[in-house]
Amino acid sequence: SYELTQPPSVSVSPGQTARITCSGDALPKQYAYWYQQKPGQAPVLVIYKDSERPSGIPERFSGSSSGTTVTLTISGVQAEDEADYYCQSADSSGTYGVFGGGTKLTVL
Amino acid sequence: QVQLVQSGAEVKKPGASVKVSCKASGYTFTGYYMHWVRQAPGQGLEWMGWINPNSGGTNYAQKFQGRVTMTRDTSISTAYMELSRLRSDDTAVYYCARVWGPLPRVDPLDGMDVWGQGTTVTVSS
């Protein structure tokens, strides 16, 4: 079955830039979406269609795509950004959805 | 405001079935695809499938085909997810989540902008 690969963890100091990657063979064909999840809470959509930001999401969150990798970038990381982040997309046929394994962002 | 409110926690024995509900409010229920996603304790998110609340059409992840049934009742703006032949590894929080854009503009596998609060299902003998 199709898989999306994320690094298990990323650590940054406050004010720095965090980059979280997500790799998958179908990403050149399928949009990617990013979610933030804090402990005990439901996920929150932070990026849709690779690089669009929903209303209410801070401008420091951005997304990009290059080949088989998409990247979530958080500029000027704040303590409140500490959370798990998941990418989501579809297989090459557009039939089945899939989530990446998740990346724990630690703000040092 | 737009919200999805799910039914309460369930405790089931192995081999039983569970049916989780998801009541939508604040928008046109039949206008947006609905997904079901689960998360086992300490684990990541797992996509289970979607339902088109307008037509009732469904698409299930291969892993759950034959065990999951997604339905809806448009008269009360509620979606349901029933999982049968439960095993201990089905213990998880189950979420419903709405796709971000209205039918027919979006693809059913587009991202999800509104999530329910989650329903904890515990499978234990």
C-alpha cells in the first residue's frame, strides 16, 4: 500500500525556522495537506493544496512542493507551535487517502 | 458555527460491532464529503474512508473493506461509521472530518477543515 514518509522528530529553538518534510511517489500528481495536532485535541488543517493557508492560520505557516517531497515550513517558531504534524494525500490513482506517520515538533 | 459533534465513548468486547455517530451543524450537511479517521493510543492518524452525504456513495480503505460501513441520515444531518468484528487493535479514537470545500468543486480526498471531537472506542474482553 502507498506510504508517505515523515521524519519522526524535528527540534528548533524559538524564533528559528522549522521544516518538516513528507515524501511519497504520488506527490507530483496529488495535492498534500498538513495538520497540526496537540495532545488530547483533534487535528487542525494548517495547509491545503500543497501551499494554501486556511483563514485563521498564522502567516508563519507555509507549504511547498518539489517532486516527490512536500515541505511544511514554520518561520519564527513559537512555543505554541510545539505539536505533532501530519501530512495527508492520496495514492496515484486518487482512490485511497493516506497520512504520513507524523512528526513531533519540539520547541527547545 | 460549523461543528461536528460525535457520540460518546464505547467499550466493546472482541467480535462485537460499534457504531459511531457524527452530527453536523452550521452548514449544509449534504454539500460536503465526510471522512472517518482513527488514531490508536500513542500512534498516528489512519484514514478509514469517506462518504458522500448527498448520494450515500462511499469509499473505504482497503484495510477496512468488509468490516466498515459508512452511512448517513440526511434528515438529522448525521453520519455514521460502523466497524464490525472488533479486535483489540481497533482500540482508538475515531474522528469524523469534513472535506474543506463544497461538492462538486472538490475531490473527495481533499483535506479536512472541520473535525469532530473524537470518540474513544475501547475493545477489551
